Amino acid sequence: MQQAQPCPPTPRPLNTALIVDDHPLFCDALSMTLTGPVGIARVEAVGSLAEALDRMTCEPVPDVIVLDLHLPDVNGLEGVVRMRQAAADRPIIVVSSMDERRVVRGALLAGVSAYVPKHAPREAFREAFDAIARGEVHASRLALDNATPSLEEEALARLASLTRQQARILQLISAGLLNKQIAHELSIAETTVKAHVTAIMRKLRVQTRTQAVLFAQDISFNAMTTGSEITGNDSEELNR
């Protein structure tokens, strides 16, 4: 019996990019690299995660996001998780001065498409964008090969598997809101909230709302202090 052939890579045009970095000089230099050697037509830059998340709510959404790990309003890989949940299927490239293996692995497990150190030559940036545009796996993802995820990494993967709506609901649960109050806050049906809560507990592999809150608090703290977090699947989201 003939074996099924693997699906060929699916090219994705990268015509626009959003840089999220609070260093103006680096943003200028990276913008010139992207519009020059990389060939991206239009590049925008913002200096905080909040600005980036606001930008992701406006059309047209950038084709690719270039994200720093250290921003004024977020630290560690928390920003990767929140951007991943906001960016739907858009590729995210982390460009950071940090190149420790654990940080790289954390970012990749958080759903970024490539990890490029800030000190890398221009050719490395071009190669990363070209690989993603061709629909291929970037070489930086080899950091995940043949390595058993730690317990913390597995936990972070569960947290980051939440959709953006589910993450918001978990945030409201952590603030002490009941389902009825959450429904009012998000302008959705209470039954939809209940469905999301069930999905949240299933993804986090916990049995109660309290366990979900404690899980999120512990993982978020670890992510902010050691640098680690992950991807949301918006296809499962209910009434986003």
C-alpha cells in the first residue's frame, strides 16, 4: 500500500509587518532591514504590548508580527502568549537580546514561528522571513527537537492553548466574577460562559474554577520571572 505523501508547504505572502519594540533606534534599523533585504512593503512599529494588541483589532491585520520580549508593559514570555492569542493565525517572530536555550524553547512552545537574536546578521533575518513566507519550518524550531518538555513547559503550553476569549474569561474568574457577571461584562450568553469555563478546565486539566485560577496565577508568575509561555487556537473559540 502506497504511503500518503506529506502535504507541501503553503506559501503565505508577507507584505506588511508590525514591530513591537520600545527601542526607536532598533525599530528604525529593523524597519530598514525588513523593507530592504527582506522585501516587506509596509512596516509599522509600536512601543508597547498594549499598543500592539490595539493595532491587532484594526483592519487590515499585519501579515507578520515581530515581537521583543522586554516591553514597558510586559516582561518575559507573557507578551508572547497574549500576542499569540490576539494574532490568530498570523506568524510571530521573536527578536530578542536574550538567546538562552530555555527562553528560546519557551517562546517556541508559546507558538512563535521563529526566534532570531537581536545581534544576528541581516541575512539571518531575511532567512527567517523567507522560510515563513514559503510556509516552511524555521531552523530555530529545531530547539524543540528530541527534547522532553519540562513540567513547567507542559503547564505553559496548556495555558497558552486557551483562545483569546477563554483567556479573558479566566482573567475575570481570577478577579472573582461569577458566570452571570462575566456574561454581562463580555455581552455574551451565560450558557456561552459556562461552555468556555468547561473548555478552560479541560485544557488546563483541572477539576474546579479555583484550581484553574491557582494554575493561571502560578504559571503567569513563573512566565514573568523566568521567561516562558504559548498558542491559542481560535477555531475552538465560542462567540468571540
